[in-house]
Amino acid sequence: CISMGAFDAHDTFDYSAAVARTLESGVPVTFYYGKTDTACNYVGGMAMADTIPWTGQSDFSSAPLTPLTISGVEAGQVKNYGKLTVVQVESA
């Protein structure tokens, strides 16, 4: 996401570890990214999801992107393994 300067300069919370604990607890986690969003871009979002330190990391990382089809029209892509899903939405 975007840099907020000093806003989170002293933030020491480990967000990736928190998401990993959530996944390991069996709770589904889904990240949604608009492919035209410049504040929280989908490329960085996928890079983050690929490196979450959980037991499914390797399988998620190697999973393919598949088309997200709505009413017969491809509206984006989805990557999923286990309880982790990343959705990339076109024109959003």
C-alpha cells in the first residue's frame, strides 16, 4: 500500500504473522485488490500473500491464477489454496 510517512513509523505489529495465525486456526482469509488501484496495488498484494509464513505457503505460492468470471465475462483473476484466497478485480 501507499507510504504514509511517519504515520506507522513505530508500528512493530507483525501483520503477516497475524494472518498466518489466522490461517493456521482454520479461519478463511480473502484479500481483494482492484487492478487499477494505485494506493494498494495488486502486485504488492500478491507478493505479500505469497510470503505469508503458514503451512500452505509453498502450495499457495505455486497455485495458478484462474479467471474470475461473472455473467460469462472475465472480471479478474483468483488465486486460492486452502483457506487463503486473493481476488484481483479488473477495472477497479
